[in-house]
Amino acid sequence: MRRFIHTSSQHYNAKTKLTIKRKHLPEKVSVLFPYYLFMSTSELIVPKTTIPGQLIDGVLEIGAAILVLRTLFAAFDLLLIMVANKHFAHRLPLHGIVQFFKLSFVALAALIATSHILDRTPIYLISGVSVMAGMLAFIMKDTILGFIAGIQLAANKMISTGEWIQLDNHKVDGTVQEVTLTTVKVKNWDNTIAMIPSQTLVSEPFINWYGVDETGARRIKRAIFIDAETINFVDADMLEHMGKFRLLKSYIVRKQQEIQEYNHTLPDNADPINFRRLTNLGCFREYIASYLATHPAVIKDLTIVVRQLESNRFGLPVEVYCYVNKTNIKDYERAQADLFDHIYSIMKEFNLKTVKPISAIH
């Protein structure tokens, strides 16, 4: 067994190998057979028909149950360690399953040991325990609900280890470290640890960012608040200036042709106020859209929208909506910052300004 464990753990890292070694499964298995021989020999030395023999036999039965449970627990832990690195393991609540089996074996061992001590069949004891089933169910309510919630989480593929979840009601925002029988362990981005009951994740809404990593795309949805007083029609000088922008050339040519065709339909004596003209804000929106469409971090196959939202006391929002190919938080924030650094810097070329803070106005 020692050779099998050593061979099976060769491809694990040093920390995992050390954890496997500390379980001491071969040593625990090797104790079982000598202990069984000792129990058999003790019956020959001190017969079970005597009171001391019954006491000794009861103590040995309890010791045997403890040794078997220790061996089973070590085997379960080793199995958990070895399976946890498999690709399918992240979608299963392995810690919860292992804990459930451990509790089941503890209950079974306690039942068998008690039946031997009292010299009663396990069925006889179960019939007596059934009377207290209601009380036991009430005492273990949280454990039962947690286990059922863990099954629901796994069956519906709602959560697994390594995924980023966000639970605003409980100020939880981080990576799932462990899914146990009754709780989910989450490491927040500020390195704090949050323990969430499993039923909380079933009964309350939360965000799972797993889809971001799976698709390799993360959304940017952010608005720039434009000062409405800086929005104007484009004059000849500005039109000549913007014509130098590579990303606007085709747009300006197409739009100018469209505007001229419309203006030719108006009467010759029509007031210039009725003419259609380009605006600096419209050109700015088109420039941003073209810039995003050519940026290497922006995914071209997904939605790219630069839209104008309803104005408010902060100004006129121009929202940028797109997806970038950076899912890591550090790379994502850097890509988003690079995009908006350029957008804010180019605004002055269109004679546009953002709204000043209220404190600065007063």
C-alpha cells in the first residue's frame, strides 16, 4: 500500500505530497490486523461470560471502532486529495460528500459498537432510535439543510471551487476555496475569509463570474459625463481638423454626403437653421466606436456599442459597452484604464469637456 500511494502521488506538488504522507494511511491499516489478533486472544484469557471480560470486550469494541474510523477517514482524505486535482472535481462538492460519508460511518460504528456492548441486534437499537428521529432531525436541522443545499448547488452547477462569486447582501466578493457539507468558504479580494451557509446561496441571489473565465470575455460598461454646454455643430475648421483622423475619414465622407443629399431637398431660401450638420459629440461617439473596433484588447465578435443615455445632473452620459479578452482582474482593470485614458485625452480634440464636480463649481 505504501508503494501504491507513493506511485500515485508522484505527479503532485511537494505540498500535496507532504499532506498525503501526513495521513499515515499505511501505518493505520497495519495496526488493524494485530489489534484484531489481540481482541481474539483476550477472549481466551478473560472469558466474555465474566463481568471483567464483558468490560474488557466493550472497551476493545470501542477501540476497534475508533481504529477503523481513523483508517476510513484517512482513506477518504487521501481520495479527496487525489480527486481534487481532476478537471471534473471543481464542479462537485467533494468536501461535503466526504463529510457526509464520515458522519454516516461514525453513526454506523456507534450503532454496531453499542449493539455489541448491550448484546442487542442493530435492528433492535434502530427501532428504539426511531422514536427520537424527530428530535435528532431538529438538532441536526442545519446539517441536513446544508447537505441538501450542497446537493442543489452541485446538481444545478451553481458554484464550485476556484470560481469567483459576489454576494452583495453579505459583502462577499472573492474566490471559492472550499465547499463543505454545510458551508462555503470564500477568500475575498482583501484576503479576508468568509464562511457562507450553503442554504444562503440557494435562497439568496448571488453573482457567479464563472462565465467570464469560460468564454474568455469580460464586459466593460462605463459612462463618460459630457458637459452639455460644450456640444456644438462642427464648423469648417474643425471638420478639416477631424478629417486628419484615420478612424474618422470614412465616417466624415459618408456622413457629409448623406447631409448634403438631405440639404439639397430643402428650398433655396431655407434658413440655415434647418440644415443638417455634423456635431462634435456625434463625431466623438463614432471615433470611440472605431477606436474600440480596432483595439487589440476588445473582442470584435461581441457587442460594441457607444450610446448616449438620458441626461442627468451629472451631465450627458456617453456609455461605452464592449467586451475585452482580459478576464484576470489585474489585466482587465489595466485594459479598461488604457481605453479610457485615451478616450478622456482625445476629448479636447473635439472641443468637449466633462462635467466639473459640484464642489468645484461652487
